[in-house]
Amino acid sequence: MSKYIVVIFFVLASTSSFAQGIEWETDYPTALNKAHEANKNLIIFFNNGSNPLKESIVRKKIFKSKIFKKLSKSSIGLLVESSQNSEKGRFNSRVISGYNAYKAFPAIKVINLQNGINLPLLKDFDESSIDSFLNKITEILK
């Protein structure tokens, strides 16, 4: 039980630390509606606290990058944790199967709702994958 409390604490603490000005939601319909209403991008962050090393890379190399900070000004975030046995967890499992078929945690998906552009899911956090992902974000921002 204490393991679960530690994981939940870590996820909540990491959520606030990577915010970068993004309004993070945990409910897909709410995030989608807010993004549509405000003409903003939707950033989906799949995170379950199971890989602190990769999560650290995400925070340092992606969320703190100049490109991501620029993207965050025009985005709504959706934090999707692994599916749990609850109504929200069951709904999240549909979001996971729709946008993260690999069930990779952590992973990031960016969707430009205005242009219908879906960037490929970022699930590998080596230098070349991160650079490619950030370059694709730059194309969305043009």
C-alpha cells in the first residue's frame, strides 16, 4: 500500500514541476473541449511513475526546452496515468489504446487540433528521437 502512495505522490509532484505554464487536465473530454474552445494544441503525457529515469529525461530535455516552452503557451495538457479499476481509469484505457497503442510509459503525443496534425508518439527518449520530436513541434508552431 505504501508503494502506491509513494507512486501517487511522485506523479502529483512531477506533474506540478513540469507544468511549464500548461493547464494540465486528467480528464480527456475536459482537455479536448478546452483545447477546441481556445484553439490550442493538445499535449497528452502518458505517465504512471514507473520509470523515474525516463521521466527525468522528459522533464529536463523536453519540458524545459525552449521549443516546448513555446508550444506550452498554445496548448492544453492531458495527463493520462495507467488505467485503474475506476471510471476514470477505464476511460483512460480507451485514451491509451487510441493514442498509445504501445502502452509506453512515459510517452508524449502532441495534436494540433486546428490542422488535424498528430505527431507520432514519443516513447523513446534517446537524443535523436527527442531532437526529431522537437523539430516536429517546431513545424506545428510555424
